[in-house]
Amino acid sequence: MDYPDNGAYMVAAYIIAAVILIGYAALLVYRIRKLR
Amino acid sequence: MNRREKALTTARRGTIITGLALIGLAGVYVRALMFTPIERFQGPAQKILYVHAPVATVALLAFGITGVLSLLYLIFKDPRLDHLSASSAEIGVALSVVLLTTGPIWAKPIWGTWWDWDARLTSTLFLFLLFVGYLVLRGALTDFGMRARFSAVLGVLALGLVPFIHMTVYWFRTLHPSPVLLKPEAPSMPGVMLVTLLSAIGVVAVLYVGFLMQRYAVTVLEDIREEEAAGGLS
């Protein structure tokens, strides 16, 4: 079946979401360690 | 167990939950990318739904919880309610950053434009900016009582926007599609896609819980540090 060729947008969205969520998780761990 | 030990225990538990949720998120990515079929008309870009919609749902939930906790703070004046509402607001902002970046990336190949100033997109951006303002306000006020009261009022006022944003796709002409799940009728999606979407929403909801516990612990530990600093000065 022929699909529109827009896989690059999908990959970009998944990478950006992962970077932001993992980045925020790392930030919280850093802040807790700093305040310990 | 004193306040610091309690906060550190909450932080540890939150970190474990966040870690498990991130592993779950990796699992959702694998399921979405490799085991969920490609939609015929939109192509691979449609799979952005499995990131965008769960983050949108939980971000609105986070802002809704902030509003409810703010209202409860104004009634009961319990500092824990203020700490929790502020924590939920910050997580809502973080999730909104994902929401407001994945949305345009999905819009470009499907709508032919990165952004449209329609009711859904504009009101979502407005809610995000409102809560950025909420966080700036909290950062600017040093007196605990004033900070908690002012930000609680803002949190309650913003609460009205949450159901409004959900209803914009029905009330206004918009490019944004109608909800797939949160509607009176049955979900308009094949079972295999629906399972992926529901798993993603579940994982992001667990991630929110982990973040909330960690962020709450940060607020309590900051409070303790402020009190110690004030005690040292007096």
C-alpha cells in the first residue's frame, strides 16, 4: 500500500518528546541531589 | 521520621516510579513504531498521535489538578496543597512543551502548515503561557503566604480554561480533529491502535505521578532550606 512519505516528521516528534521527558526527569533528580 | 527524611523517601519513590514509567514509555514507542499499523491516508505521521494525545490529556489533567488543589488551598490553607498544586503546574508546563512541539510537527505534513491561530491551538498556547506566568509569579514572591494565595487564585482562574479547551473542537471551526476517546460515542479507532493509545496514556499518567512525587519533594526540601537560612539569620 502507498503511504505519504512523512516518516521523518514522526521520527522527529518521537525524539523531541523523549528528549524533553528524559531531560525533565534528569532535572528533577539533579534538583533533589542538590537539596539533599 | 522528620520532614527532610520524609521528603527524601518521597523523592526516592518518585524516582523509581518515573524510571519505571520511562521504561514503559520505551515499550510504548516500540509498540507504536513497530507493531501498530500505519494509517492509510496520513501515513507514518499519524503515529505522532501516540505521543501527542497522551501528553495533551495528562497536561490538561495536571492543570486541572492544579486548579482543584489551588481551590482547596484557599479553603483549608494547608501548605501541602500549595506545594502539590505548584508541582502539578510545573509538570503541566513540561508536558505542554512536548504537546506544543509535537503538534506542529504533526500539523505540517497533514495540514500543510506548522500552526493555525484557531480556537484549540490558540487556547492551548494561552493556557501554557498562563502557567508559565504562574511559575514566574511564584518565583518572584518570597513571602510564603502571599505566594501561595496569589498563585492559588491564578490556578483557580485558569481551571475554567481546561474544559473550554476540550470543547473548542465542537464550538468553533477548527483544523484540529475531534477527540478519539473523550466523547459520548464509542472510540473512533481500530482496536490495535486504541490499545497503543490507551497504553501510552497510562504510561504518561504514571510518569506524571512519578514527576509529582519528585517535584513535591523538591518543594519541601527548598522550604526546609529556606527555614534553615532564616533561622541562621535570626
